[in-house]
Amino acid sequence: MPGTSDYVDGTYLQQNPDWHVPDSAWKVKQIIKILHRNHIIPTTVFDAGCGAGEVLRLENGMIYRRKLHPHLHYFSKRTAMFALSDLGYEIIDLMYTPRAIDIPAHLGEKILKIPRKLLFAIHKDLAINLLGGFSLLVLAK
């Protein structure tokens, strides 16, 4: 797992020059899943993720800020919910997306695939906090 300095000193970019663009189609499937689950056909969509920015194309201002701070995210489920609530959003649904299980990127993720599945089946939040490899997808209005 990368250290905080990897995102600042360029190490992460050097090791992941595509910023995980190939994962974008998988992410769209996860978004469609949560929308279908809630019987929602959105009129607008906002992508506030820390991925490659390919799920939705970002405008120049966001792209500029992303280049300045390319991969910083320090949200837990709890802090993300507080931040969204503080900004006036109503949480409709949320789900964890199992990227490291569905599309493991390297040997470490492949090795942790089974432990992640087992622990996630027992206690989702514990699995995320101990083993990582999941993203939080939040549906809000």
C-alpha cells in the first residue's frame, strides 16, 4: 500500500502512469448498480472520486487542481458521511465497491482477494479498515 509521501513525491504516478484509467468502465458498472438498486434515473451526475477522472470528464479547473494534488484522499466512511451531510447532501444509499477483488492490480491484491472476500462477508467495515481494496460509492441528493 502506498505511503502518503508517494502521492506527493511522484512515486505513485511513476508506478501508475495510467492513473487506473482501465478501471473506469468497472466503476461505471458500480454506479449503474446503485442507481438501479434505488430506481433512479439521474438528470445530473457529479464524480467526486479520486480515480483517473475518466468516469466523467472533468472541467479544466478540476483538472488543474487534480494535477496539483493528484491522488489525495483521506476519507473514512464516517468522515465522508459527515462531509456530505455538512455540505447539505441527503444520503440515499451507499455501497462498497470491491475493486481489489474484481480487478486486482498486483500480486499483493491477488493474495488478499480471498481474505478480503471472507472478512467482508462477516464484517464489511472491519474488512475495509483492515485490508482495504474497496471504495465507498455514495448516492446522495
